[in-house]
Amino acid sequence: MSGPEPRGRWVAIITGAISVAIAVAYLVLIAVLDSRGPLLPPPPEALGLSPAGAPAAAGAVAPASAGAAAVPPRG
């Protein structure tokens, strides 16, 4: 055996270079996303909830039927 084939060596070099490029791009993406500051929760309006100062809707927490709340869970 005289050593690795030249074509196989170039494939390994190119594959390694692509891997390093993906790793660097990932680190840059993480640095950019991390520099934006802490992640804050969405406002209540985005979740369909009423704001803290406004009264809540009366039927928002009512069960679907009158008997639904009286049935114990199976288990």
C-alpha cells in the first residue's frame, strides 16, 4: 500500500472545511441571537387574555356542559 488516494484526501479536506464553516456560522448566529437581550414573554393580548386592568369575560372559564364538571376522572 502506498498511502491514501489523492482524491480521497481532497474529499476529506473539503468535508472538513465545510464542517468548520458550518460550525463558525452556527457560533456567529448564536452570538447575534444572544446579543439581542433576554427573551421576554408575550403581552397578554397576544395570548387572547384580557389586560390586567380590564375585567375578564364572564364565560371564559365556564365548562362546556353542566355535567362535565361533576364527572370524576377515570383512573
